[in-house]
Amino acid sequence: MTSRNAKKGLELFEDVVLDPMTVATGPDSTGTADKRKAGFYLPVDLLERFDRKFYELKLSGASIANKSALLEAALRFALEDMDRGSRSRLLQAMTK
């Protein structure tokens, strides 16, 4: 006799989303539980420029905790600019 789950089959695509970092390292105790690792690609030259700028800022004594904090600030700045609609410098640059 088979169980009810065996008749139903394996559910490979459940609604439960597992974060690979949490699975690998355990629950977050650093206070960053409201953050997630992003997965996207950027051009190598842009990443190199970002790294250079981060280290320049650190060497100049800027109060930037890490690269994630710098990227978060830059992304917030860009999104706030785009919220300005037709007055957005970023959107204007993208339409040229």
C-alpha cells in the first residue's frame, strides 16, 4: 500500500523560497535579515571602476562600511532621481 504523498508525487516547486546563504550559514544574527543577495551581471570595467572608487573613498576616510553599503546608496540615489520623471538626469541620459 502506498502513502498519499507517494500517489501525489514529489513536489519540486513548492511556494517555499529558500535563501541559499541562510541555508548555508544559518539564521542571520547581524541585523541584515531584511536584505537579500542580488544576482545580476555588470560589465567588468564598471565593476573595476566601482572597486577603485570604493577603495579611494575608504582611503580618504569616508564612512562607508562596505561595498554593499556604497552600492545601496548609489542605487537609492539613482532611483530617487528616476522618480523625478522628466526631470530625471538618469532618464534623460538613457533616452539620448
